[in-house]
Amino acid sequence: MRRFLVGILLFLTIMTTLFYFRGSDVQKMRNIELLEEKVANFDKDCLVVFDVDKTLITPIDPMFYLKSLSSKFWRSFYYILMTGDVFFRNLVEHYKNGHFTVKFELVDPGMPDLIKGLQGKGVKVIALTSCPTGMHKQVGKIEDWRIKHLLSFGIDFTKAFPDQGDMLFTSFSQTRPSLFKDGILFANGYAAKKGPLLAAFLERIGWRPREVVFVDDSAKWVRSVEKSMKELDIKCTGLQYVAADRFSKDMSRASIKLKIQSLIEHGRWVPSVQGSSQ
């Protein structure tokens, strides 16, 4: 059993490394100046689509970033892996609850004004997020929490398609349907790939934009949207926005152990102090 767990540990470490460095073929954006350039001539026949987490807003706890998932991280809870499924249950529960408890901030303080400027020109601007939907004991409907959360940062997507009511997309998953609500497409975790979901949305509303710009921190989803738009013969520019990388900080082994041990023993996450390695 121990060898099996060690094998899983090694596999996860390798996959984490590969995932982090994958994406060199995708156009990267480190600030919003490139985006401003790409959308300078956009009008009402164009569409701008934003991911949400680590693109518009981001948790500031470094444990939410891949840099923290280093060899130190894995070594720190190697011994804990031997304790069985209690750790895994608590870890999964933490990541399910984490977005409702940690502090967020804007990736770029200028992004809300950029979005408002586009909306003022009649450009349609929506969000496309992997955020799940449905009820949660801490916040009620997760989709409503996400909408209100973005509004607290001055980001409102309702202007894009104000006459469109809520729409469910069950073709990707019957048990976890995707949702369009208040200008946001919720892929519901990984129940739907972002590219096909955006294509299905455009088909449902019967609108064909002249050009699409899609911004996401994940190269995988940038490729997905570019591929789906190409299949529809719609011009699309995908941008991998990596500005949130600045929130990624190395952490001391002791700090990582403290967080994981607290999670296991108390089901509670110890928040990091901003600007420190703790």
C-alpha cells in the first residue's frame, strides 16, 4: 500500500511540473496593455470573454498556486499520506470551501474600468468560468455568490445580453449542467470544456460575433476556445493572462506542515499572512 501511495505522489509531482510549464505555444499576457491593444477597434459585433479566478480576481493565499506545490510541499505531507483517507477527505473539502473563505483581490486594479469602457462602446463582454453551480452550505447558490462577489469588485457582466434569461446546458453533463446567468457562463467544474460551451452558447442565442478575444490564466482553456471558434470560422485571439503569478510565493516547510496539520486535525485552514512566506 505504501508503494502505491508513493507511486501516486511521484505521478502527481511529475504532472504538476508538466502542467506548470505547458503552454509555450499560447500568447502570454503579463499586463492589460496587450488586451487594450487587441480590443481597441472592437464594437457591438465583437465579443470579449474573461475567465474569472486568477484572471479577474484571485485568492492571495500562496497555497492556491502551483509554485507552492513544489517538492517541499510534497515532502512536507509525505508522512501524512500514510495516514489514510482522512487527509484526502479534508483536503478535498478545503479546496471546495476555500474560495468562500480566503481573501481575494483584483489581479489588475484597472480591469473593471477596462470592462466598463468596452461596455460603453457596446462591446459584448461576458465571463466563462469553471466555477461550479448549485447549493453550498456556506453561501447558498454558488452561482449567485460568484455574481455578487464580482459585483463587489465593480465587475458586472449583465449588460452583454440583458434580455437573455438563465440557460441550462445539459448536453455536456446531465447531472452537472452548465449554466448561463447574468452574463456569466458557468462550466460547472470540469463538466464542460470551455470552448465547446462557448460555441453552444453562441448557437443557442443565434449570434455570430465578428471577432472574439478570450482571456484565461490557463493555456489549456485558451486552446480550447481558439479551437472551437476556428471550427465556427470565427476569428479568435486567445491570451493566457499570467499576471496572477505575482501572488505565487515560496513557503517555508514549517508553514506548509502547519496548514496541512491544521486541516487534518481541525478541518480548518490557517490563512497566510500577505507578503510573507507563512
